[in-house]
Amino acid sequence: MLAAVAAAIFAGTSAAVARADPPADVFAGAGVFIDNPLNFPGPWALASELQAAHFSWVALHVDDELGLELADPTWIDTFRLHGLSVGVWGAEGPSTITDVAVADLAVRSLGADFYIADAERLFERTKGGLWSRSAQFVSAFRELQPTLPAALVTYGAAKLPWILPIDFAAWRKGGFELLPEAYYNQSHDYRPDLTVAHALRAGWSIDQVHPVIGVFRHYAAWHYVPMLQQVGTRGFSVYLADQATASDFAALAGLAAATVAG
């Protein structure tokens, strides 16, 4: 059924774009999430800022609970010319089959180097979500993309001694890394060290965890530098490029260079 849905969606699109092999562990570098390219005058200034700050990947928002919006190929070409791997991310909704088919379409159409699944409330055992959605999504995704680098981005942490009611084991079994939302600007419970500690409680190894810091709501990235220096992880990312500044990326350049060197 999944293959049929994917084929039906993909049939009306152009041929897939070839992609270069991404780094063995792309998420061990420094990355950034992009929501809407229309928030920028173009990709050139951002690509130059990221390259100068030693960032190594960008993720373009292409699907949001059954919707799909493919990015302008100019953006992908520009980022790659600046040495950046280019992946896609999407907010997963209630229909696992359609979500996976749309994700696969985006990956193939854009020649994406990786995929990031944003799975939150609907994947929890509580709050109207379903525990089984994680295993269903991962199984279906790996049927279509068996080797593509992939990661799960989700809520940062639960308070001690609790663990978020999400089937993290299913994502690990499917070869996904974890990008916990270390949004200290949103909640002090999401401080980077607390999100990493929660990830370890949930069964992840330290090399599988790469915090996502929040710079939205005009929160300067330099606040996170000492926090990230203490967590013992390799690799981090920024949410959201649309609200970040050149000074934010410059403030993170030392950390980004260190994670590349590592």
C-alpha cells in the first residue's frame, strides 16, 4: 500500500535529483533548520554566513502534516556550492502512510542528503497520540529509504525521573539519530544538559544525540555556547534560520569548527 501511494504521488513529478553521498554521520556537524525560503531575499547571504561559521548542513522544511512544498533547486545548488549537505524535514501528522510517501517524494525530488522527522504530540502515548505511530513510520520509511541518514526531532525532555511517552526504541532500531529540542529560550526544563540527560535515560547513547538550540523569540545564540560546551555531545543545530542573525552564526562558529575537527 505504501509503495502504491508513493508511486502515485511521485508519478506526477519530475525525475529524481541525484545526490552526493553525505558524510557518514552528517548530524555530528553543525546544522540549521529553514522553515520558509520566502523569509529570505535568497540563499546566497545565508549560505556564505553558514560556510564562514563552519556549519555543515541545512534542512529545508518541505512537508507539514500531509502538505508538500518543494524547494527551489537554486537553494540546494547554492548551499552545496558552499560545502553544505542539504536535507529536508517535515512535521509528521496522523496518517503515517501519507507522511512517509510525502517524505520519500521530497527526498527523491530534491536529491536530499538526509531526512529529519518532527514527531511530537501525535506520537505520544498520551494527549491523543498513538505509541504505535513511531514503529509504523520508521518501518514504512525504511521500506522506501533503507540507507538514507535520518533523525528524529522532538520535545527536549521530561522532568526527572520521567521519560517522554514516545517509542524511542523504534526510531533507534530504524537507524535514526536524536535531535532533542534544547529550547532554553522556551523552557528552562529544556536546557541542553537536561535534554541530553533525558535522552540517555530514554536509551540513547551520547554519540546518537545532537541538541537543537532555539534562537526564535529574539534569543541570541551566544547564550548557548557555554551550555553546549558542557554536554559532551558532538554536533548541534539551530532552530530557526528564519529568525537567526549573522551574529548568531558567528557566535557559534567556534563550536561548529570544533565539532567538524572532532
